[in-house]
Amino acid sequence: MTNIILNGCNGKMGQTISSIISKFEDLNIVAGIDKNLESKFGYPIFQDIASVNIQYDVLLDFSRPDALESLIDYSIKNSKPLILCTTGYTPEQLKYIEYSSKKIPIFRSANMSMGVNVVSQILKAVTPLLYEDFDIEIIEKHHNEKVDAPSGTALLLADSIRSSIKEDTKIVNGRSGSSKRNHNDIGIHAIRGGNIVGDHETIFAGSGEIIEITHKALSREVFAFGALKACKFIKDKTPGLYDMSNMIKLNI
């Protein structure tokens, strides 16, 4: 059995995870952390991580970037793995995550969907074949309460594309003005509205043909399933920085 502490347990994703964990016979949430102390799923909830005094195996975070330091400190103190599902980290925070992964196993992904990460690997495979003759743009759509733009997933897909191109490329967020597009631009466009869970479309636009690779999240459950699979994956790992590519291996 893998016992989980869930940070951000009363947020939208926290509640989704709590509602589906019963589908995993070998996973259990032993405690939650949230400013809202209303216990909806039977496990105890603490207002901050320093107050938690329950034995656990994995700390799973779906909260905000400003919680990072306390989560890492707690995980190092207890020599336990940490899964970070939050987006919007600063470059300094990303460096701190990498540094801390030398002491404990840390799993970080901008998107916990298995499907998105399959798309990421597909992009790594096809981009070198298309880049010379195609312009590349990414369009992402999310609900009107999402606080960061572009989305972490859009940046994940852009990084997958850029890592497979030998030429230096440049991310362009949105587009305005009168200058034409440069071929080495990787455009990212963010749309916010309604209750869109998460749509990501990568467009390869060539002369006379267009290739579109699209992922649409129809429910937050896709992220919850991926996060819980990551809990099983990371439990007995040695210190290091892990992501979904370590769980998903495609021979392409």
C-alpha cells in the first residue's frame, strides 16, 4: 500500500483525486493539506504542512508555486518522494527543484495526462522531419480561472519541439505588430474562457498542407489518473528528477 499526503486536497484537482482514488486498490490518502479544513472524504486535513504528523510514503502536490519550499523541506526532512503537479514556477524555483532532487526523488510534470505526454513524445519524433518546411504554432485553451499563461503544458510541448531541433529557436507568446514571422519562431497562443478543462493544438503549417496534432482533456480525471500512477511509480525510486517520460516509453 502506498500512503499519500495530498497538498491542496480541497482544490478542484485535489477533490478529483480524492473521488477516484478508490479505483486504485494499492493507494490510500492518509492526510490532506488545505486552508479549507472541511473534510469531505474521510481523511484528516491540516492547515499547513508543518502540522502534519502522520506517516506516509509520497507527498502529492496540486496547489500553488509559493508552497514549493515548505514541501521540499518537509520531504527532505522525512526522506520521502515528492510529486509536483503545480505549474507557474519561476526559473529560480525550477533550479531549486533540480538541486533538491539530488537528495530525494522528485517527480515534476507540467501535465499529468498520459495522453499529453504521449503527444509530447510524438512531437519529438516528427518535428525533425517537418521543421525545415513547416512553421510551428501552439494554441492552448483553458478555463477563465487559470492564473498562468501560457500554460505549463504548452511550454512542455514547446520544449519537446525545441529539444528536437538543432537550430536555435525562439518562443513567441502571442503575436502583435507589423513584423513578419521568423521561421525559427515557435508561437504560443493562450485562450481563456468558460470552463474549458484544457485543449492543446500543435500546428505544422507548410506550403499547401497543414498537420495538426491535438489533445483535448474532457475531464480533470485524466490528470488525476496520471498523478496517482506517478505515486505508484515514484515510491521506491532513488533520488533524482523524474517526469512522465520516465513512465511512458514509446519506441518511435
